[in-house]
Amino acid sequence: MSDASKILDEMNDRSREVFRLIVESYLDSGEPVGSRTLTRTLSEKVSAATIRNVMQDLEFLGLLDSPHVSAGRVPTQMGLRMFVDGLLEVGDLNAADRKKIDATVDSNSADVSGLLDRVGSVLSGVTQGASLVLTPKHEAEIKHIEFVSLAHDRALVVLVFSDGHVENRLFTPPPGQTPSSMREAANFLNSLIEGRTLSEVSTVIQSQITARQQEIDVLAREMVEGGLAVWDGEGQDSARLIVRGRANLLADTGQEEELERIRSLFDDLERKRDIAEFLELTEDGDGVRIFIGSENKLFSLSGSSLVVSPYMNADRKIIGAVGVIGPTRLNYGRIVPIVDYTAQLVGKLVSDRS
């Protein structure tokens, strides 16, 4: 049992209610909550002085903080975590939100990237936060590969998949490449790719180059290795993360320190670093996970919260994730079912189109 859970179990009914009301009010308004406000909402009639004593005890336990000497209290990160784990009431997805999400994905189009882009837009619109959608890697069998020279220091590698999907990437070819070495590299790869996915091809290329080194010259070999390396680099992972709704994070932002927090978050989102870690956040278990403030290793510097859920293919393999990021005073009870429903829906739709 965590320290927070133990504290919650040991709290009496009055302390638990005071704590719950303070957190719920803070999540709703973003403002500190004072004892006089609580006297009007507490189920039992007690004096403001009694409530202040309870608030002081909760502050001593590390669950509340006082931003100013004479102000009310706000929950700490520890307090928010205890509330989310022990007191949060997660409602059902309301009909209006469900209708908006369903309308966005109600399409027979086979364009998965377009679908996920629309999902990101509707998720940010419904939650009024920034949405993150990690798209799946394309795992259809490869039909054809081609190298196209654009300049002496720039080339294009084009992949055509068996389902008609086409992807291309720019890369810097090895020095001294010629049209004939490019053709030789493409012919070599095309002789290996039939019936294989990109992941499968990557695992056999090096062994085949070694086994068949007499069949392919040095320039073509370097072209093969350079052309395929681009698919395993940072560019692919960065391109897989769709971010929508950054402007929502600026709403109701007043204090300079809050603006700095948002700027820091924007920088994180623009760099899109450690995208693989975003998916790793979801791999410890099924369903929605909530990361608050510094618990969120991707965006800890900005002190933001992340509500995230994986989505799976028909084989129950995690292939991507959807999430919402925003200030720590997110409406967790409303956002959790939205993220959960969206992840399940995306998993089904992606599986149907693969």
C-alpha cells in the first residue's frame, strides 16, 4: 500500500470530506479554497475555525498547500495523486461527447493517418486540452522499393506496400553513388522483400548482405544500408506523434509563472523527444493511466498532467496510444472516459482497415 493510500484510510470522515471538496473545487475553478467556502458545502455544520484546523492537518500531511499566507488551500501533487487513486468518481461518457467523437471517425475511408488526425482534433476540442495521438507503424507487406536521386547529396527512398500505401523519406546517400548502383541496391532489396513487412525486412538485410556480398558491390551495399537506416531513425518516431490543440493550453492563463509552464510544455511538444517513451507509459497495463506533474517523465518540467491509454489491434497487441495533456487541474473524472472510449474506438477502426 502506498503512503498516500495509507493516509487516506486513516483519515476520518470529516477530513476526507474537507479534502475531497477542496480538490473538486480547485479542479473546477483553479482557485484556492478557504474555510468559509467549505462551511457552506460541508455535510455537517461546523465552524470555520474547526475546518481551518482540519486544513492545517491536511497541509501537515503534505496533501494541501497554501499559495499565500492568508489564502485558502490548493492540493499538492501528492494530494492530487491520492484523490485520483482513492476518491475520483469517473462518470460515463456523456452522449454529446460520444456523438462528436463518433461523427469524426464515421467514415469508410482507408486513410488511417487522416482518421487519426481527425481523432486528435476532436479529442482536443472535446476535452479543451492538447491531444496526443501516436500512430501505428505501417506493417503491411512490402510490394516494391525504389531509390530516386534528387541531388548529389540527397535521395529519396520510396516504399510501396501491398495494401496500396506509399511512404517515402529523404536521406543523404553515401558519396559516389551512381544511377546504376541505385538500381542495383533496389533490385537487391526487391529480391528479398516479397511477402515481408518492414520490420521483417530490417532483420534479414544485414545477414543477406554478408551471405551474398559477391552479388552486390560496395556502393550498392552502402546504399541499401543508408536507405533502410532512415526508417529506424528519429524522423519516423517524430512523424508518428500527432499533436493537436496547443492553443487550448493558453486558455485562462494569467500569471507569468503559468505562462512559463505553458511555454516549457510547448517546447517539449515541438521537439517531440522520446516518443517511444510515450508508448512505454501505456505498456504496464491495459486501460487509462494518469500521470500528474513530475510523475510524467515526458513533460515533467512543465508540471503538466497526462491522461493516456493504449489502443490495440485485433491480436490484442499495443500499436499506438491516445492521450490528453494539460494543467494538473484537469477534469479527470470527465476526461478519463473520453480517452478510454477514443482508444477503444481507434483500435477497432485501425484493425478494420488493416
